Amino acid sequence: MMDSDESFNTSEVKLNKKSELPLVWLLPLVALLVSGWLIYKSMSEKGPMITISFPTAEGLEVDKTKIRYLDVEVGKVTAITINDDLKTILVTAQMNSDAANYLNKNTSFWVVRPQVGLGGISGLGTLISGAYIEIKPSDGPKESHFIGLTAPPLLKNTDQGKQFVLETSDLGSMRPGTPINFHGINVGEVLSHELSKDADAIRLTIFIHAPYDQFVRKNTRFWVDSGIDLSAGADGFKVRTGPLISLLSGGIAFRAAANDGVKDIQPENTLFQLYETYDQSTQIIYKNTLRYVMYFNGSVRGLTEGAPVQLRGIPIGSVSNISLELDKKTAELRVPVTVELEPDRIREVNNQANVSDMDIMAQLIKKGLRAQLQTGSLLTGQLLVDLDFHPKSRIVETANDSVYPEFPTTTSSLDQFTHSAQIIMDKIAKLPLDKLSADIDHTLLALQETSKAATGMLATAKGTLSNTDKTMSSAQQVLKSLEPGSTTHYELDKLLQELNRAANSVNQLTDYLEQHPETLLRGKEEE
Amino acid sequence: MPDSVQRTAAFILSGYALYIPANIFPIMTVSRFGQGEPHTIIGGIVALVESDMLPIALLVLVASILVPLLKLLGITLLLFCAHFRWQINARLWTRLYRVIAFVGRWSMLDIFMISILVGLVDLGGVASVIAGPAATAFAAVVVLTMMAAKMFDPRLLWDYQR
């Protein structure tokens, strides 16, 4: 019974056990699954480990400093060590798995700290939360070691626009972050500056945000828009000021040319000139230039580089170089003046094909176009080069060893004037002044005698004059006696009346005799 | 109790399985001004030691790491004894079982503390405490070990003693 009971029990228990076993053992299975899933999830969230070197670990803390992209946490600093060179630090960071995609060669990292500048305040949040490392994804092959930037890049990843290059001779107050204005709107900034390869200019890389980048066109001019432009002209004083921020920290402005269309929009990294002032930027720049060298005979004192070259009073170019030359063979001194002519300044009529500007110039020279120095301002003595036609002047060829063709010159009016003055002076110098003075002496003596005689004559004249006086007074008396009211006048009047009457009677007589001529013989007939 | 060994073994295995995530995952995140990093149990103890709070560090170490671990190991040992019929001092081992069964509930100290903190410190952006995945796992470990202790029949220790 015991056995059977036991066997029965056992089978029953076995049945029970079979039905109970899976239920109880489900629990550790679930527990294993849950913990396994948790571990797998956290492992899969972990991305690659990267290292970044920075010049300083200021504000960075192990396990606290985050790596963020667009303010989303994508990693965490896990260790900070000092590099082997003892100059930089090495930050080891655990990145998230989804950050693995943009850990490329050109990806940049920088530490975000609070910054206060003229351009504004940024990173204020880090005052409380502590610094964090910002990442800017980029392209390139996969990379796990990076060199951190010392300053945040000026461009955010989301910025749309174009980069351009400006060339200037002087950096001035331009620095990364300098604003760029377009009609007063802040549309971009200077990203970086570098010396050009020849070290003769500064190249500024600038960024113009969309949609303003489309206004950077073929003839767009950039100028330094810092401070106040004060100019005095015939129409009074003019003051131009940039925005306040530009006044304080300098700025760049640009404007689009009116005749540029949409087709003139320039591609990225186009080179532009940066003008020093607004006025400079408004002047037309002619790219087509002709260079000539001119040899002047006289002194070029007062002629400076940049002095205008005028054709009939209209500037068509400028002096680009003045130097002094010595011909060692002939010991002759020459002053070659290099000028830059801008033929585009002259409007062309009756355009001819296949005739270059050089040809036209040669033709003009043949017709007598000559250069001469003229005084631009009598006050300052500044000289300018004047071109005009002197058909009679000969072309004097000089041994020209410059790379530019020679432009014939003629003596300047000033030179001519000095030349004539010289001749006159020479003539004056040749005059026999001693002899002349002796002659003058003689003449003077003779004159003295003459004057003496004249004195005598004058005395006689005085007598004559007093006689005349007497005559005049008697004449006056005579005239007085003839005045109306005087006796003589009355008598004369009477006389004239008598004469009148006599004439009338004669008249009557002659009339009567005409009608009755017989009366002369017979006498007057009685009525 | 039927299948005491089997059931105890199942619970204790589940306890082991969850003990691992309970220790490697953060148990809570304390954030001040939106900034804070998750702490694991061991990380919390290290932080306490670093800030010269050795007694509290010891307390947390004992309550949160040693006690659950010793409980797991103790019950495992008891299970082996019962299953492989080891010859032992049954009186001593029964006392061990009693200690384990008694101390079990005290391991919930951590969980109580975390749940109180999560409830109390909820000041939005200024400060907040968030329980991590390890808290759940840890609570599960404590419950599972208590269940395991409950399932174990101490009489089994006596059954095969000579």
C-alpha cells in the first residue's frame, strides 16, 4: 500500500510537477529577458568613443560636460587627460550611436562658454549649466580623433547663404564677426582673414545670408562702412554714417548695381574688391587700360603718382609711376613717367571692327597728339599731364627700354614760357647799359636847357596873355553896349524898322512900275 | 509547501537576473536647473565617499548592495544544502534563514527613499528627481528575494540531517 500509494502519489506529483514547472520557471525567464533587453538597449545606444584635443579644459568636467548638436545631447565627456606634448588636453567622449554618422574628418568641435562682445551676448545658458561641447557635423571619411576649435565657428549649420572673398590692402578694424550691411540690414559677417599668397593684400572671407546673397552680383561694390564720412563740396557739407555698431567696431557695406540682372548673380567664393570709402566705391573702375611711358625734358616737380592725365580737360587716365633714369653711356638723365590710360572713358562713335585701342592711339599720335605737363593748380603747383594736338611738333624718339610703348611729348607751356623769358633776359643782359646811361645824361642836360628857355617863353606868354585879357574886356564893353535896353540897341532897332519901311516902299514902287510902266514917261495918272 | 526548492530556485534566479541591471543602470537622476547626471548605486556611494559622508556611504553600501547580494547568496546556499543534502549544522543555518527573512524588507529602504524624493522634489526646472530603470529592477530584486525566502521551507534543512 505504501508502495502503491507512493507510486500513485509520485505519478500524481509528477503530473502536478509537469503542469507547475513552466509557470514557476517563467519568472526567471522573464527576468532574464528584461535585464538582457535593458543591457542590450543601453549597449546599442552607446556609440563610438572619440577623442578631441583642446588648448584648455576650462569649464569641462568629466561625466558632466555634454556634447550637443542643436542643443540635443549626443555624447558625454568621459575622461580628460593632458596630451603628451603637455600643451593641450585630450577629451575622451562617449558618443551616442546615432552620432556615429557625423563623426567625420571635417566635423568640428568647440566649447560653448558665455561670450560678451559688441556683436551681442551668447552662451548665457552656460553660466548656470556649465560649458558644453558643440559639434558641427560635416563630411569626409570617418574619424575618431578631432582637434577642437578655439573659437566657435561663426556659421551655424543651418545658415543658408554664400561665401565670398574680399580683397583689401589694409585690414583696419575688420575681424571675424564684423557685420556686413546691405542698405542698413545686417546680412552677413566676416568669417576670416588671411594674407594673400603674394603678401600684398588681405583676403577676407565673408558670408552673406540667404536671401541677400542673390544681391551680390557682377558689379556689386563693397566698401568699408566704419565711422563717419564728412565731405565738403560745392553743394555744402555731407555727412554719412554707418550703423552704430559699425561706428564702434567697423563694418562693411555693399550695394547692388542698378543694371545688374538676375543672371549676374555671382557664384560662391567670387573675389571682390573692398573699397576704403563709399566715394571710392562709387567711382567707375575701368579694367581696360593702356600703359605708356612718357619722357619729359623739364623738371617734373609737382607731378605725383595718381596725377590725372587729361585730354582736352577731361581726365582719361592717371600717372602710375615716376622714376629717374640714367643712361650710363651717354650720361643722360631722363624721367620716364608711366601713365595708365583708360580708353573706355571715351565714348566711341562709328565703331570699327578689328581696330584695337592701341591702333587708335597710334593713329592719334600720328595726327599730332602729344603729352605735355601743365600746372593743375597755381596755388599748390601740382602738375598734370595734358594730351592735346600739336600737329607741328616733331616726334622725338627716346631710347625706351621700358616694357611700355613711348608716348611722344612736347615741351610744356610752362617750359615754353620759361624759355621765352630766358631769351628776353638774355637780350636785356646784352644791352650797353653804360653807354645808355651817358646818353641819358646828355639828354637830361639838354632837357634842362630846354626847360630854361621854356621858362622865358612862359614869361612872354604871360605878357601876351595880359594883352589878351585887355582885348577881351574891351570886347565885353562893346558887347554890353549892344545889350537889350541899351541906347545903341534901341537905335539899331529903330534903324532896322526904318529900313524895313524903306524896303516896303521900294517894293510898292516896283510893283506899280511893273503894272504901269508908262508912268515913268507920263507921270502918275490922276484917278 | 510543495516544490519549495524549485520555486525558491526560480525566484532566486530571477533575482540574480535583475540584480545585474539594478547595479549597472542609473537608479535616479537628480537635476538642478535642468542639468544633472544619472547616478548608479555604486556611483552614488562613490559620490558620498568623495563628499566625506562615509557613514551614509556605508549605510547605502550595506542596504543597497551587500544586503541584497548576501540575501541572494544566502538563499542560494540554503537551496544547495537542501537539494544536495549537505551535512550541516541545521540549527545555525536555520538562524541564517531567519535573519535573511527578517532583513529582506529593510532593503526596500532605497526604494522608499527614491519614491519619496521623486514625489517631494519636483520643482520643475529648478530641481527634480527622476527614478531610473535600476530602481524598478532593484525593487524587483528585493521583492523576488523576499518571495524566495518565503518560498523556502526551512524544514528541508532538517530532513536529511543525521
